[in-house]
Amino acid sequence: METLENKDLKRINGGGLSFLAALGIVAGVTFVVGAIDGFVRPQKCN
């Protein structure tokens, strides 16, 4: 097994999930759940 130095570790890319990607996934799930809830339980506007 090869031991990597600090400079080699800084050049490794990938495997991470950015904050904006996670925020987009959460927003998409929230929208889909809200749309399904609107079709299943329609309520009158006040």
C-alpha cells in the first residue's frame, strides 16, 4: 500500500455532495410531497 503525502491528498477529487446539490434535492422532494398532498387532500382557499 502506498502512503500519500499531504500534497497528494489535496489533488484527490470526487465523492462529495455540494451544499447546493443537497439543497436542490431537498427542495425537489418538498415540492413533490406538496403536490401529492394537494391532489390527495384538496382544501378551499380562505
